[in-house]
Amino acid sequence: MNAKLSRRTFVKASAATAVVVGAATTNPWGPAMTALAEGEKSDTIASSGEAVFSGACRGNCAGGCFLNIHVRGGKVVRTSMREMPNPDYNRICVKGLTHMQRIYHKDRLKYPMKRIGERGAGQWERISWDEAVTTIADKWQEYQREYGKEAFAIYWGSGNYGVLSGQGMGCTTSRLLNVTGASNISMTVDAAHGHSAGNALGWGPNFTLNELADLKNAKTILCWGANPVISQQQSTHFLMEAKENGTTFIVIDPIYNITASKADKFVPVRPGTDGALALGMMNIVVRENWIDVPFLKASTVAPFLVKEADGHYLRLSDLGLLAEGQRDDIVVRSAEGKMGLPQEITDPVIEGSFEINGHKVNTAYTLLLQRIAEYPPEKAAEICNLSVSQIEEITKIYATNKPSTIYQYFGIDHYVNGHYSIFDIYALAMITGNLGKSGAACGMGETLGINFTNLAGTLFPAGATGPSLTMSATQMDSVMNEHKYGNKDVNVKGIYITNANVVANSAERKYTLDWLNKMEFIAVADMNMNETAQYADILLPVSHWFEQEEAFCNYSTHPYVIFQEKAIDPLYECKADFEINKLIAQKLGYGEQFNLTEMEYLNLWLDNDEARRLGITLEALREKKILKCLPGDLYINGENGVFGTPTGRAQFYVENPAPNMNYDQQWDIEKERLPYWEPPNEVWHENPLTKKYPFTIISDHVRFRTHTQWWDVPALLELDPEPILKISSEDAAQYGIKTNDLVKIYNDRGHVVMKAAINDGLPQGVLTAPKGWEKHQFREGHFADLSSRVVNKVCANSAFFDVLVAIEKL
Ligand SMILES: Nc1nc2c(c(=O)[nH]1)N[C@H]1C(S)=C(S)[C@@H](COP(=O)(O)OP(=O)(O)OC[C@H]3O[C@@H](n4cnc5c(=O)[nH]c(N)nc54)[C@H](O)[C@@H]3O)O[C@H]1N2
Ligand SMILES: Nc1nc2c(c(=O)[nH]1)N[C@H]1C(S)=C(S)[C@@H](COP(=O)(O)OP(=O)(O)OC[C@H]3O[C@@H](n4cnc5c(=O)[nH]c(N)nc54)[C@H](O)[C@@H]3O)O[C@H]1N2
Ligand code: SF4
Ligand SMILES: [Mo]
């Protein structure tokens, strides 16, 4: 297994060292980073018998970087960027460079422990693995036996996107859930984009975007609700190279941030109003006849005929033409009134209202036109706090300087109305035909692994029933206080938390603590004593990512699957989740379903025809360490105009909308079928609450941490020592606040005290603060106390930015 240092890696390693040491001569990193950078000189590498292993950085930062892990004398001494098959994807960031300080952190969890004092008081006793796992399994069985299968819950977050020990597609934690029939508490985060993307285009192997390397083929890019310079570190240079090649780069964001500073045009939209902007833009597209009629006819639902009676499409059966054994396909109409299947009528009408065989119908496109007419550009401008000419200008560029790509991420997702706005933006791409071609795409690009992995085989071994219940984390007050999930009686008593910092990362922290503390039993598996681990009754120490073999292909912005070699043995008594899940399953009596080695599991994972077509076998992966997993030389989402939706088309009309979480809530189908917009829940200037809490507060995802991960890494704390609130100079002047003053930010849900910094990228009335800090790192209170758990009825999704606060200088 010891990878010999080849000449190629040797040269690479020296080059990488040279670059970092070069940077360190002006010492922008401070002493700790200088030490890291100077750790290895090329000559010592050659003489010291250093071994270099392949690795994947696999937290939820969307990078998924391919790393070299340099090991000497059994210790990881350094990490460096490893050459990708397409070097355009070569990348590493300060977090990737500081893994050693996570591995060797003095406070890393070392042994299984049980709580001995009050819950959360920090008193622990070291126990054996057997005692820890037996305690967990006993509680699991006892609760399930006495109160039903759902009485024991699993909660996982986004800590690690590996397959064996993380939350990648086909992961062993899902298998454990499915086999034991435990209930599943969904963290209910980042759900709005996925919900609307699924309705609009379906989830493809790269979510909804083309491969990143295709960005250079776009003539126009709208960066809409994303901050790639910080939050998608793989993407930025592709965007900048496109710009250098002449692509018009437009940023639509309330904040003039580092990404916006690179834009040709910056559009300072009012928070939470992007849907109205997209609807306004669609009106201009229609008015100026910039619609792509051939695309609408062939690749969207435009020609489908929606029955007024029930909102469903007219089908063969409605015409009395359904032959026995035939599929009840959707029909379309020609200009002459002939009816038939889309493959028979290749030039269907897309506009009009008709009565066909007793059914009153409108084309889906006609319904779209009626809906967008509710948002003329003047109205959109007022809602979005933009001028009509600003909207007209960007619409013209987007719709005529084609192909155009809309690069989205989660900026719009984090509002209660987020899924509406995101769906509206997809509809704009549809009517302009900016989809399914090189340079033309809309949405988010993240490799999902759904195309080549054997999900059924990994997730549903013989006897697996699936989770007994899936609950939204935002409904846990009802679950724990009223013992109800919707109308269903439940009695949830125990929880197993893995890969998640539930307390620090969930919306409305006091609410989270309240429901969590009502659990009779809490087990947590993590690497460090974070805020959630502090509330555990049993604490399991997990190994670091480099202490295990693993495969990784999930939520990363490059098109590869990566093999993680085991660079060192787990330190102390740490174990990988793969082994932990296995131990728990064995104690629960499901050992048979977990009777696989790591490599057997990965073989099962790759037992899929598409994997074979792509040449992804375990042997090849172990040999090459990295293999391309998106099909084609340059993957284009929806190429040939076929999308992964129920109709196979791009859908601006949803025939059968459904909530992402069911808790017997009431919801209005009319809002869900067509593009729609309504104001956000809190951060709306007409909301009376703005009198008391006049500021919108948006969370910054920051360069130096991935959510809470790396929170205790000394080198990064040197670079970014404490959380800082940003405020515009106008607002700061009004409150007498200067940079470095301490301020209190508060609302009815809580407060936090931190230092302020004046930042003129912010508009008046908007503040930002970084997420990802632990409680003790704030001067007082907690940033996570401010957010609200209120979610949309159809799309349960934490609205981290839909938050009003007041500010006070201390
Ligand atoms: N370094 C680092 N990278 C990360 C993460 C991290 O914590 N650290 N987290 C990862 C995860 S899980 C996620 S979800 C992604 C998030 O990826 P992004 O969505 O790119 O994340 P943010 O950095 O939050 O940027 C969102 C942008 O949306 C803007 N925005 C806020 N409200 C609105 C609005 O109403 N309309 C519009 N148009 N824009 C708005 C914000 O000002 C910001 O510029 O980042 C991932 N990458
Ligand atoms: N206020 C506010 N809150 C937010 C956001 C915001 O914008 N504002 N953003 C939200 C978003 S977009 C997201 S995605 C969430 C992310 O929320 P989480 O998924 O909770 O994110 P992390 O902080 O990465 O926490 C993951 C935990 O997994 C642990 N871990 C890492 N690797 C392993 C492993 O191999 N095994 C085990 N068992 N544990 C491991 C880490 O140590 C860490 O404690 O946060 C959300 N919270
Ligand atoms: S944290 Fe993200 S960007 Fe940084 S090295 Fe890891 S995967 Fe790459
Ligand atoms: Mo996220």
C-alpha cells in the first residue's frame, strides 16, 4: 500500500512547496502557516522515505479536492494538491492544507466515553467500545420494542461525503437506517434548490449544470445567489477564465462581495425577491420575442394541454384513444387541430385555449404567460428595488448574447420563499432555450454519483424496510412535546447523531436544544468535542478521513470519483463510521446485512451498468485513484433536449407537485404548479416586524471553515480569529458604530455579541455574520440563536437568511 514517491509526484510536491513557501516570505499566513508551508523541502522528501497517499477532502464545501497526503515516520506531515486528470480541476485551499492540525489536535476525541454528570456539563468517563456500542444497541432495541420502530432516530449531517463512512450516495449509514427501520430526522437544509431543480429539470449526474469546464463556452453568465470565490473554490477560476475570454459576467446578489467585485455588471437585488425578478425578466423576453420557440416545442412542457378541471395533462385516455396495454401518454395539438403524441405532431401549438373531447384545456405555455403577466417589469422593479432599465439590460444580455448559463447556488435557497424563486429562474432559462447545450445551463453543478452507483443494492439489502418515518427537524417540537408528527402518534426516545453538528448548524439553536434535550438518550459520533458532542450521553470517537480507505463522489464540483487510501492507522481508539455502523448493526442483530469488508461494499456500490460503461471498477479506482464519473468528454446536462423529469422535458408546469416532507400540513397546489412568487417570511420591508427588527441578517459561508469544520484548527484561527459582523457605513454611522466596536445583534429568538466591521459592499438594512462558529467563540450568545425554524409548507427547508434583527452598539 505504501505509495512510492514517483518522479512525477516528486516534481509536483516540490512545485507546490515552492509556491506556498514563496507566498510565506511575505508572511501573510502568520507563524503557524509558515511552519506548515516550510514543513517539507523537496530534498528532505527524497531522502526521508516519505510516502504519499491519495486522498479526498470530503466535507460539504463543494470542492472535493484531490490531495496528496505525505506521511513520514507514520505521521501525516503535510498535504498538497494532487494532479487531476484534467489539471483545470487541480485545487487545494487553506483548509486542505491544514488537515494535520485536525488529525493531531490535542482535543480530538480519543476514546468512547459516557456522560457521568449532568447532560452538557462536560463530565465524562472513558469506556470500552463494547460498552459504548452495547449501550447504544440496548437503548435502540428497548425503545423500538416499547414504543415502535420510529422511537429511535438517526440524524446525519453533511460532515463527510464518503460512501463507507460518510453520507455519500449508497452510504452505510443509510443502509443502517433502512435495515433497522429507525426513524430519520432530516436536517432540512439546502432543500429548496433540490426541490425546484427536481421539478424543473430533474436531478442529473451533475445536478443541473454542465460540467464546470463548459463555463468557458457561455457568452453570458449570470451568477445568481452564489458566492463561488468563497463557497465553490473549484468554480471560480473557470468563471474568471470565461470572463477573460469575453464572457459577460453578471452577479445578482444583495451584497457587493468578492465575487461581485469581479463582475461586469452587478445587480443589487433586494433579499428574497429573485423570483419576482425572474418573472419580470420573462415578461421582457416575451415582449421582445426572445423566446426560443423550437426549444419550447421540442424540449419543454409548453405544448402540453392542461385540463382546467384537474390541472392534469390531456392524455390518450381523454381522447378515448388508449389501446389496451398502451401507456397513457400525453398528447399535443397541431395548428390544424390534429391531436397526437409529440413524436407524431412535431410542430405542435404552444399557445391557446381549446375544448377537446369535452375537456377545456390551455397549453402549459398559455398558463405560463398568464402567470408571468402578474409581474410586469415595473412591478418587479419595485419589489426588487431595481430600476426597469436595469432589468431590461440584463434580460437583453441574457436572452440575446447566447448561449447563457445561470450559475446558482444556495443564496436564494435560504429563504422561506426560496423554492419559488429558484423555480422561476429555471423557467427563465427554459423560455430562452438556454439549456441542454454547451454554454447553456441553469442551476447548480455538483457530482452526485446517482448515474453510476448501485443505490438499490447498497441501500436495500435483503430484509431492509427503509426508515419507519422521515421527520423534518423543524417539526421536532411537536414530536417531542405532543408526541405527534402531523397526525401520526410517535414517541421518539433516542437519537444517534453522526456527521452533524446539529446544535451549532440548525436553525434556531434554542429550539434545537429544547427538542434534543427531551431525548432520553443521545449518542454522537464525531471527531471533536463540538457543541453537539457536548450533549451526548455516549460519545464515539471517529477516525479522520485519512485514517481509512474510502471512495468519494458526492456534492463536489469536479467530475471525478476519488479513492482515499489509508495513509495512517486511526489514532487512539478512533474508528471509521463504516466499522461503527457495522458494530451497531451486529449488536442489533443485523450483522448479516453488514457482513462485508470495505472493498466488498465498494464493489457492491459499483455493481452498476453505467459504472461498467464508464470504466469505473474498484480495481481501476484503486490503481488510478481517480476516475471520471460524468459521461462524455465534456458533460452537458440535458444534451439532446431530454431531461430527468417525469415528462422527460424541462418543466415550467408541474403536473403533480408534492411536498418534500409530509406532516399532514395544508398547502396550496396552485402556488406549486407554475412559476410563482410571494414575499419572504420575515425579511420583507412591509412586514410590521421590521419596526422592531429593522435589519436583514445574511450568513456568510467563510473561507476558513466548512460550516463548523476546522473550527479548532490553530493556523486558521490565526488567520480568522473571531466572528465579525459586517455593516454598511450608513447604518454604522446611524448607530455610532466603528470597526472593532462590540455590537449586540438580537431578535425574539436570542442574541449574539461580536465585533463589527464597516463594509461598504453591504446595502443599508442588511448585515452579514459568519456561520460556523462554536458557542464559546462568541463574546456572548450565539449567532445560531437568531435564525428561525419557520419553513415553507411544501418545501421544508431551513431559511437561514430569512431573519430580522436589531443591532445595538455596546
Ligand atoms: N469555504 C466554504 N465553502 C463552502 C461552505 C462553507 O461553509 N465554507 N459551505 C458549503 C455549503 S453546504 C453550501 S450550502 C454552499 C453555499 O454556497 P453559496 O450559495 O455560494 O453560499 P454563500 O457563500 O452563502 O453565498 C450565497 C450568496 O447569495 C447571496 N444572497 C443572499 N441572499 C440573497 C438573495 O436573496 N438573492 C440573491 N440573488 N442572492 C442572495 C449572498 O450575499 C451570497 O453572496 O457553500 C459550500 N461551500
Ligand atoms: N446560521 C446558519 N446556519 C447554517 C447555515 C447558514 O448559512 N447560517 N448553513 C447551513 C448549511 S447550508 C449546511 S449544509 C449546514 C451544515 O451542517 P453540518 O452538516 O452539521 O456541517 P458541519 O459543520 O460540516 O458538521 C459536520 C460534523 O461532522 C463531523 N464529521 C466530519 N467527518 C466525519 C466523519 O467521517 N464521521 C463522523 N461521524 N463525523 C464527521 C464534523 O466534525 C462536524 O462536527 O449548516 C447550516 N447552518
Ligand atoms: S476544504 Fe474544500 S476547497 Fe478546501 S481543500 Fe478541502 S475540498 Fe478543497
Ligand atoms: Mo449547505
